Amino acid sequence: MTGPVLDIEDLTVGFRTAAGWNEVVTGLSMSVGRGETLALVGESGSGKTVTAMAVMRLLPAAGARIGGRVWFDGGDLLTLRRRELDAVRGGALAMIFQEPMTSLNPAFTVGEQIAEAIRRHRGLGRREAWREAIAAMDSVGIAHARHRAAAYPHEFSGGMRQRVMIAMAISCRPRLLIADEPTTALDVTIQAQILELLRDLQETTGMAMIFVTHDLGVVAEIADTVAVMYAGGVVERAPVTELFARPRHPYTAGLLRSVPSGAKRGLYSIPGSPPKPGDFPPGCRFAPRCEFAEPGCSGVLPVLETAGNGHDVGCLRAGELDLRPEGMAHV
Amino acid sequence: MSDPALELDGVSVEFRQGRRRLRAVSDVSLRLERRHTLAVVGESGSGKSTLARAATGLVPLSSGTVRLLGREFRRPRRDQRRHIQLVFQDPYSSLDPSSVVRSSLAEPLIVHERLSKQDRNKRIAELLRDVGLPADAADRYPHEFSGGQRQRIAIARAIATRPDVLVLDEAVSALDVSTQNQILELLADLRREHGLAYVFISHNLGVVRWIADETVVMYMGHVVETGPAERVHVSPAHPYTQALISAMPVPDPAARRGARPLLKGEPPDQFEVHRGCVFAGRCPIAEELCHTTPPPRVDVAGGGAAVCHKVSNHEGGTA
């Protein structure tokens, strides 16, 4: 049981457009271990959701071209046949999304939907599966689970629907849960409850988690390791405390500075806006917005190199820059 | 000129669903001074967006009054409407995708100002410059712009009639942080240069702390706390405000939630009628009294007030 639960090697995703293939994820490698939470953080268009969808094989075969390897349970998810894939997805490999209403079938009770997953992946009979569904709902904090199992998705609030999705995901004892912005559509008080629930479940089950988010506050709350994505690639990866205390990529440092903190001090904004897929600049993709860029930066796309303390960074100038947040320069 | 920019007095808004009545906004009074920013914060169902619509005359009031620059309106007349404008969360759905930016910006100018075509185009160029867009943006379509740029266009359109009040309903919520900050800076600049006052509706307390002078916290249609933005953020008095602030994820792994209390449960059914405090069902310190009697409005040290039975003997902040 050593080694990573999921190991992504050199993942590349391209989408077909009228003008040809647009590469939206480029040479991404990362892994997540048992009981570990990897936060995949980035702004819209950075490729974080596409990465999650590619791992789950949820991208349309006709419109997307996927390269690289995604090792899970001894096999490469990218080469699995349909039937093998069906056995894995929703079982050992589960995913939850931002908007639970669109992932639930409005015509069936939530109990039926959870029980269906259990029958399919764990081979239990109808009655047993129903009992397990109720137990799963109970374990995610849905009160009166026996009674609520017979209710339809529209009878639940947004937070409760997300609990239903989590119940369905964990009912088949996944080894990896991919959570794509699962709390973004929820109110903060409900978000806090769901984050705590996910942390508790992870502690008791030891499942690994990839948590996709744009919110650095949420990252700080839940992650063990953080991978920062920009324009289709990981630019920096580090243990969570290390990343917040000593960001080494100018983009990460800029994101951290952008969080409004304190009262009426100046707000920091990274100048410009991220490039669109198909329009990535040559060399380092952040260079045109980077205050530390040098002529050499637009020459080659930097690869991740280790900088000690489990910290990897893809920046030509990483070795010479001190990007620690204000007030932490001497920590 | 001593009239406030906007004043709401005892405003309620009710919706009907069959025989049931839903009180989305319940007896809200507030005052926005000229050139100030008043933030309205709350979670979904708090009534903050309905309040925005009531203040701009987009939904009828069931009771109460709205005064804009000292003049009361129930349904704003055309000459009043130009003084108060709304900006929504998603600029993509508030801009006509089949019109170039020029015609979106021309519309309010045609309705409210009698300008020659030449003057109108001059004004459009001015507006684009004000919001930091290039002049050639006028001849492009909304889909050619990024989310942040589209929000700039929506803001340009809102200030086209030279209003005194802008109501910003989650205007930066859909944007990525780096873009969000650019728009916040733009709003601060426009407020200064054009003498605007803002009603800033948001669920993001960090942003509110930065932009607002005063904060109003709403829960289930009721105002539960008001006060100077910094005071409300640093020493919230109402148990709901305290819960809201402690639930905010902090971008610092060292401050990770350990023993920080979580607010249990979810907001009640909106049709439910409360005899006492609307928050009593989820409140960690509620007593019998809170469930039976409407709470009083209690002044809070540092400015503002909280509507709570327990605040007087429960000092704001950390107690």
C-alpha cells in the first residue's frame, strides 16, 4: 500500500476547434497519496477542471485529444475499455461537482440513486443496498436519513444536495475522490460544514482527494499539498504551509497578494488577464504579466524543478527571487 | 444638499405563492450618505437582492418608503431613474449578445439624454475611457471580451446617465481574484471622480471590508446588524455576524479551523412565520425569550446596532 493512489504523467489535453487543435493542458505531472488532499488551484481557464475531467475520462472522445498516462490501481485510466472504466468510476474513483442538482436525476429519490451505485459497484441486493444508502446519508450528516432517502432531489437545499452527492461518492468506498469546486455554489456557513465533513470522512476512510478550487481560503482550510495551475500547466507545487509562507513562483505570490486583507490598504492586482487556450505566449506563459520577467523568460517553457522542502517550481528566476509575503520576509 | 443619497424607511417586500406569502424583505430601514458605500451582506435567501430591486423600483414595496436624494418614490419616474442604476453579477446575461457595445451604451443616452449622434459617440468614447477600455471596444460584441472587461462595459452603461447611486448586486462575485481587484479599484476611482454612492451587495466579507464604509447584515429578510464596516468585521456583535465571519475560509494554513465553532443547520423554510428572532433556530446562544419575542435593536460600542436579545449583556466581538 505504498506509492501514490493516483499518478499523472505528462498529461496533455487538446480540444478541437475550427482552427485546429487547441492545447489546454500541457505536460502536467502530479500524484496524490493515500489520505492526502491535493488542491488544484487556479483561475478560470487555467485547465484545472479539464485536468479533473480528463482523469475521469469525462471528455468527449471526438472533441478532445488526451495524451500521457494516468496510473490508478495498477492500470492506466486513459487506456481502459468502456466496461473496465464503468467498474472503476463511481466505485474506487468518485467525483463530485460544483452543482449537485445537475448530477442528480430529478425523477428518482435520492435513496434509489445512492442504492443503485451500491448495487452496481458492491454487488449488494436491493434491500441491503437501500440500508447501506441510508447509512451513507447518515454518515454525511443528513438528519432523519431513513425518511429523507425517499425524498426527491428538488426537496433538498443546495448544501443537502451536496451531502447527497458525497454520500453517493463515499458509499462505494472510493480510494480517490475528485471534488471539483464542491463548495463554490454554497453559502459560507454551509461551505464550512461541507469542508469539515470531507475532512472527517477522509480521516476515517483514508481516501485520497483532489480538490479543485479557485479559492485560496478554501485551499488553506483543506489541502495537504497544493498545485498551482496557470494557462494549462502546473507552475508550482508544495506542501500547503510551505506554499503560503514561501511562494516561489511570481504568479502564486501575485495570487496570494490579491486576497483582500485588512482594511483600506491598496488592493493588489496582477496586471493584465490570463491568456486564452490557443493563444498561449511562447516560453513561460506568465512572462507577459510578470514583473520579474527577463528577456530569457519568453524563450523556453520552464519545467518544474525541485527547490527543497518538497517544493517544486517552474520559473527561470526562482532561485534568485524572494517572494515571501510582507511581514514574513524573515520567517 | 444634506439629503442622503438613498434612504429606506420600513421597507417590506412580499411575494405570494398560491395562498402562501413570503416576506423576502421585512421592515428594513437604512441610509446611504452621498459618496459613501453601504454594503449589504447575507447568504442566499437573506433578501439582499430583493432589497436591491426594491431600492431601484424593480419590485413593488408592500410597505415603507424609498427616498432618492430626498424625494420619495414608489415607482421611480423616468427623471428619477437616471439617478439610480443597477449592475448585476453576470455581465454576460445583462448585455445584449447581438449588439455591439456602442449600441448597449447608446441606449441609456437615447432614453435619458437628448444628444446629437456626434455628441453621443463622444460620450461613449468618454465612458469607455472612464472604465479603462480602449476606444475600439465600442464596435465589438460582448463575447469578444473577458468577464472583467464585460463587467467594465456594464459599469460604463450604468454610469452613462451620470447617476448619484449605483446598486452593485454581487458585481465582482463571478470574477477571478486578480480581475476582481481590478474592478474594485475601478469602482473606488469612479466613486471619487464622479461623486457616486454605492449600495454594494455581496456575500464576500473580505471584499466588503475593503470597499464599504457601512455594513448591513441581513438574515432571512431581516437586518440583524449594522455599523461601520471595519467594526462589523473586527468585532461583530450579532451571533449571526460572528458565525458568518468565523465561517470565512482564511487564506492562512496556520489559522486552519480547529476549535472554531461551526454554525449548525441551515436557514429555515422561507415561508415559516417567526414570532421571535429569525435566527433563534440556529443561534448558539438562543434562550426561550428569543423564540417567543421579537428582539430589540441595541446600540453597539464602536457604532451601529444589533437586533438581538443577548447583545446588551453579551458585548460585541469575542465575549
